[in-house]
Amino acid sequence: MPSAPKILLLVAACCLPLIAPAVALGAQAASAKPSSGKSNGKKKGKPAAKKNARKKPSGKVAKKTNGKKRAGKKKVFLEKHVVAVKGNLPNVLSLGALVVDMDNGHEIFARKPDQPRAIASISKLASTLVVMDHELDLEGLTTMKKVDSEVARGGAPSRLLEGMTLSNRDLLHAALLGSDNRAISALGRAVGLSATQLTNAMNRKVASLQLRATRFREPTGLSPENVSTPREILQLLRAAMSHPILGPIVRKPEYEAHPVGRPPIKYVSTHRPAARPNLQILGGKTGYNDTARYCLVIAVAIDGRNYGMALLGTEGKLARFGDVARVVDWIVTHKAKLATATTVQGPPLPDGFPAIPDAATLPKRQNPDAAPAASSPPDR
């Protein structure tokens, strides 16, 4: 007869197949219960939030990289539309203006043509005339120095760096096409003139040209005390255009200077935006400082005739070139009327423009032998 332990083992072996499935089913039921509660909440709640969190950033990125939406938010500054004709005359916006037929001297348009105004870099026409009078060696080399930067302090950035060496011919182009203030100082040094001496010589030069309302405080045009009138800057441009060296320079649209041992520097004329299919530019010079505002003196050929335009005190960098376009179009459409041209006085100033400052309100000229004061406005 089997012993008690053997009987127990036999019973356990027979019952185990019946108990194991029940235990397994119980375990599955127990595990299924929490999964439908807390565990399920974790899987369906927080992971869903993470999924949404991933989508939100992707939406923001798509918004930022959407070219159309970004372009829509960006501010776009456009030139104000200006009517071409006002009062049967070209709608000139410049505060001081004169348009002259240079072949017969007839004035086509005039607005305060004899009232002095700041002329900014148009001053460079006088300074370059002076250095040419002092027999500038065009092929001579001049090295940029610290004093050139000091004379030009407060003006537009220059590509003529201290230690750079250029021919004087290149410096003339930099001054007249690129309106570089440092080039004027270097040209003065090339003929043995300091900035003060160059300024004094400029005042003597315009006096010899009978330009009684034109005077200079320094040689570059940075000072608001460099003043002239529309009528006199046309005469100054005519003097530069008639010079055998300066004439071809003020006519060029661009030029490439070649500093010694450095990459070339390309200059594009600051008056180039005035170019149009129905005119030929014969010469010109722009100017800008905070007092003068945007200025332009230019000579053009239209249908075989030569015209000079002096435009001072224009608001907006392109408005002066818009004035040229409106004048040219008016001239083209009024050929018959201009055949018997008489002086035409311009209409009242456009609405919203400040009054033209009287010459008496301009700073009085100081001792011409004193060092020129640097001015802060940029010159272009």
C-alpha cells in the first residue's frame, strides 16, 4: 500500500491540469482590470496630449516658413504716386528748382531760382575744379591717411580705407561718381592743400565765376553752410562739364578704380537713376545732407536740344529723379510751345512741404582760416 506522501503527490499531479487554467484566467482578468482604468488613461490621455503637442509646433513652423504669409506681414515702402502735370506745368516737387534751355538761355521752369539753399555734395564740383586748377597729376599715386577719414567724419561709408593707394584719376572718379568724401580730402593733399586751404580756394574759385550766392564752409558738402542757388549750381555744373578732364567724368554712368595691390572698386554714378530712353545725360551731380535734403543738378539732351536742371530740397531719394522724368515728358509734349519759349514761373509749393528757409536764417560763415567743423549728416 502506498505511503501518505506518495498518495498526496499523486492527487496533486491529477488536479494540477485543472487548477492551472483557472489561475491563468484569473491573472488575465486581474491584469485586464487596471488596464481599462489607470493604465488606459495613461495610454489614451497623456500620449494623446503629446501627439497634439507635436502637431502644434509643426503648425508654427509651417506658418513661419510660409512665404506668402511672411511677405504679407512685411512692410513695403513705395514711392508716393505723383501726377505728372499740375497747372499745365511739370509737377516739380523740389523746393528750389530751375530748368533752362542751355542752347538759348530760356527758362522753362523756375521756383525760387535765386534763393540760397544748402547743396551738400554738389560742392564737390567746386573742389574738383580747384584741384584741377592746381595741376593735379592724374597718374600720380596718393595713399589714404587718417586725416582723410577725419575730414569725412559723419558722412556716408567709404571704401577708401586708410593705407590704400590709388591714382589721382581714380580718386577723381570716386569723388564725382561715388561722391566719396575721403577722396576729396586726398585730392586736396595731392596738390598740397589742407581741407581748410582747399575750402578757401573753392570760395575764390566761385567768386571768379561770378557766383555771388555760393559759399563753402568745408570741401565735401557735409556742412549745411555750403550753400548756393539753383541758378548758380547750373553755372557750376557748366564749368565742370566744359573742363577737358572733369567733363567726361561727370558724364560717365560707372567706373572701376584699381587700388594698388587691392581688388578693384566699382563706382556707379549717383545720378544714374535719372537715365531714361528719351534723354541723354551730359553731366550731373547729386547731394544729400539733413539740411539740404535730396539735391540734383544735371544737364541732358532731349531731341537734339540741351537742357539744364537744378533741383534742390527734395523729400525722398527718388523724388528728384521723378522731377527729371516729369520735366522731360513735359518738354517732349510741348515742343511747339517751347519754340517761342518764355520764362515760366513754377506753381506754388506742393502741399505738406516745409517752407524754404531764408538765406538770412542760415548759419553765418565763420573765419575761413579756421579748421572746418565735421558735420553729422550723411552725404550722398
